Amino acid sequence: MKVGKKRKEALTKFDNTKSYSLLEACDIVKKITSTKFDSSFDIDVRLGVDPRQANQMVRGVASLPHGLGKTVRVLVLCPPDKEQEAKDAGADYVGLDDYIEKIAGGWTDVDIIVAVPSVMAKLGRLGKVLGPRNLMPNPKSGTVTTEVGKAVIEVKAGKIDFKVDKTGIIHASVGKVSFDSDKLNENALELINVLYRLKPSAAKGTYFKSIFVSSTMSPGVNVDVKSISGI
């Protein structure tokens, strides 16, 4: 595989055969990122679970202490009596039937959809549009709720939801490369600690198999799992 010039240069700035503490890895990612835009800071956690087994599915939410560093566009699907609450909390789009028709026509120009439980039946036919984009509201992630104002405030502040993929890996963005290393470290730690608390009792052997951090276009930096206290 041909390695690009920028990637070659990045690989000279750290030892990719070595594992680093989480804070050191955050520092390295900041040094090796050369994009002209403010890249996302991503974390990939390989877990010792078999997601094909229902009792080993890992899914949840984490509230990042320093947010995501980006504007989160929120659509709230609700009846008229909840619209003002959603608008007051900062929702970008609020409504019901008009937006359901827009989504059915292919519109998905949002990051999060919050819905009240009573409208979920109307969303069933949108599964093929929303499912692949991870936009379907879900009670486990707090996006199906009667407290729409609270839900909007939380996702705007940096609440993320995650789900293990079929290979046992959690992929998540936990900030921007422009963040201080300390803030990236604390955001990543929050996700790791939430994952630790969600460990399925059916999962046997090593739970945290590997952790890598990277930016949008940088190589991955291996984090020494043993260096993270409390897991």
C-alpha cells in the first residue's frame, strides 16, 4: 500500500509499535494532524464481547465534560404542546408531520433526532432512512422522552450515544484536535469509564482489548490500556 507524504511525515513523529498513556497519545495526535480544518478527535475501543449475542451488546450514552466542539443540529418531533419547550431549549428544527414527510423524501440534515414516545409509531416507516445514519430516536440513548427540553440541552452540551459494531469495536468522536490535550484526555476517559460500567456480565476474558486514538486523517496511536486507572 502506498503511503502518502503527510502520513509518512506523521509516522516519523512517534513510534507506532509502542503504546502510550492516554494523555501522551492525545499530545501525539495533536502533533501529527496536519489538516487545514479542525479535525475530529476520534477513539476506537476494541472490546472483548460478541455483539451477535444479545447479552453482550454494549450501547449507551456519555456526557463529555468539554463537549464536542461542534454545533449539534437537533430535530425534535413532537405534538404542538411540546414545541415551545423544544424551541426554548435550543432545538434547530421542531415539528412533526412536515418533518416526517421531509425525511421520507430523503432529508437527513441533522445530527440528532429527539422524539416523544407518542410519535414513535409514525417513525416506523422511516427506519430505512434513519437506521443506517444512526438517527433513529432510542429510549436507551435518551432521545425518546417526554422531557424534550432536557434532552436537547444535553445533546447540545456534548452528550453522545454509542453502540458496539459487529466486530466488537466502539467508534466515537470525543472532541476536536484544537482542544487542549487535557480536555481530550478527560473526554476520552469519560467514555472509557462509561464503557467500563457497561461491561456485560456474560463477557469473559479481557474486556478492553485495545484503544487507539486518531484524528480525521491521522494514523492511529496505540493507548496502553494498563496505564488507565480504574478499569
